[in-house]
Amino acid sequence: MNDVQKSPEVFDVIIIGAGASGLFCAFQTALYGKSVLVLDHANKAGKKILMSGGGRCNFVNTHITPNAFVGQNHHFVKSALSRYTSDDFIKLVQKHRIAYHEKSHGELFCDESSKDILNMLLDECAVAGVVIRLNTKIDRIVKDEQMNVFTLSTSSKNHQSHRLLSRHLVIATGGLSIPTLGASGFGYQVASQFGHTIIPTEASLVPFTFTDQVGEMARHLSGLSLEVRVFNDKMSFELPMLFTHRGLSGPAMLQLSNYWQLGEKIGIDLLPKHEVSELLIAAKRSHPKQLIRTILSPYFPKKLLMALQDLFWQEFENVELANVKDRQLIQIGKMINAWHIKPSGTEGYRVAEVTRGGVNTNEIKGKTMESKLCSGLYFIGEVLDVAGHLGGFNFMWAWASGHVAAQDIGMNW
């Protein structure tokens, strides 16, 4: 028989989700003197924080710009990002004396461990008096419109039921990425319950898979990495690409996945610093007896060079440059500088770093993260239709969206 509490517990704010945005919003709100409860169904807070950045947590990027975020409403992120910046978060990290370093492109990582960032958030929550309850399932959420109060019915693993009351409810449940860490669609269910529309979700910042000749080539070259420029008609990135046993990965592919839809082709410039057609034509004039692979050997690992030969100039593999027509060399160069391929899909939510799509931001106030449809209801972090680039941008969105929600609750209620 369940041990049902007789009278409900009352908090100023209840936050669902003990991840980056939820924990950050929690202590920021509590600093205004509000009583804050954080609930999560997982057995540990901040699991995704712990695994991020290969265990070193790429906690922010110093080059934050609204253009590095995708979603149907491109202007939505501007207000929050302008009111809480990467410098603000860096000051918090420095206050806790966490050692960090810049890896590349403004990406800041912990010197030691992701635990440093999680412990910082938990310490701030403890000092501010935030209550955190894990292993808690939310069975029902109801809002009394007259009283303007949310009632939550919850149950824990020891079968104890609780009734909780709060004037403010913050949904910080994240997206569908990496379900093994506890990701679920619960936040979308709550949003739908209160009349919000959900922009269709997709796995993003995720490797591409191939089932054709490209897939076979990738398996053969698995583990090999090189700097490329990847592009489609929406975006272009010059970053490392990695061949894997399932397809193509690495920062270049993860970044482009934010701008890709199933069925679309992608382009890869395998030698972005050089116009290969010009290289080959010039070599034909100066070294007419050499082979194409000899000219290109300084630029590619041997295994990749042989694979490209099979793909692009097999009929000329043993033909001297003098006997290859200029137009054929130009065509080979163009294929190397603009290799067009069609992924069969991605590796999905299992390994995706972020979820694209989510709660429609046209129904959310950009300055406060409060619902336009239900007063006192807030959405922050990845549950919204906001997805950032690889490199600390999604953490920055967690901090900024959590901050403005906390500020609105703390100062205006």
C-alpha cells in the first residue's frame, strides 16, 4: 500500500530536470530567496554533463553568436544570449577555481574532469538551499487556473507518493538524445498538455551512415581522419572528418548534421586548401610522365589515396599525365574538391549530442522563457526548438535560458 502524504508540500518553484539548464536555473532562482525543488527520474543528477566533451565537459564557447543556433524562429535566442554571456559563465567557473583550457575555435574544456562543472552546479544549489529529489516519477500535473497554482503528483522508487504545489513550473527535461542517460520525451508531453505545438524532433550533431559504396569505403578507412570542407546549400564547415565502420563522423559531419534532412546530398571538399584541377594541370606541364596518384601523394594518406583512385580515376591509375586529357584532369579535380554523396541516415538519438526541434519557440517569451499560453510555466534548454553548433554552444543555451527564466521568476513574482 502506498504511503500517501496527507498535505501537499509547497514550493515557489518546481523544476523538472536535473541537467545543465535545470540545475543552473535552480540555484539562480533560489538566490532571489525563492524555495526551489528540482525533480528528476534518473538516479543521478547531470549525467549528460559528466559524459560531455569526452569526460572533460566543453562547458562554453567564447565565440557565441545567435547564428550558431538552429530552430524555426532564428531570432528567439538573441535576447537570452545577450543577457547572459560566456564571460558571465567563465567568471562562475573561475570563482570555483576550476582549471580549464581552450582547445580550438573558442571551445573551453575542464583540465581535469566534467565532474568539476557538475559539482560546481550542485555546490551552488546546496548553498542556495535548493532541494533536489532524484528517482522521482511525475504521474500527473494539473494547473488550477483560478489559484494560478500547479499541482504535481509524484512517486518515488520506494512507492512513496507526494503531492506538490508551486506557482511556477520550469521544464528542463532536455531532448531525446542519448536515451541511455535517461533522455525521454516527457517535456514534450507536458508542453502538449498545456497546448503547445512541438516542432518535429530529429537527432542532430550526429554521424552520417551510408549503405552504398561510400559505406564500404568508410569501413575500409575506419579510424582515418583529415581536414575537409563539408557543405550543402545551407551551410559550410572546414573541420576534421573521421571515417568510421558505419560512415562519416568527426566535427565536420556533426556540424553539418544540424543543417541536413533525410534524402539530401552533402558535399565534401577533400582538399580545401588547394584547387586540385590546377595542381594536376600544372603537374602535367612540368612532370608529364608522372601518375595522378604520385602528384596527389603528398596530400593524402596512402590508404585514402588508393581508395580515391578506385573511386575517381581508376581508368587512369597507370596512365601518365601526358596521356590524360586536360578536361579529364579537371573533372577528377572537381570530384576531389566537391565529392557529392547521399547519406542513408544518421546514427540516431543513440549517439546524437543534441535534439533538433522541440517546443515551438513562437509560443514562448524570448526574454523570460515563460509560456505565452500558460502563465507560470517555463521551458529552458534543449526541450525547446533550439539546437546549437558543436563546441559548447548547447551548454551556453542551457546557461542563458536558465538564467533569464530565473531572473523573471525571481524579480517579477
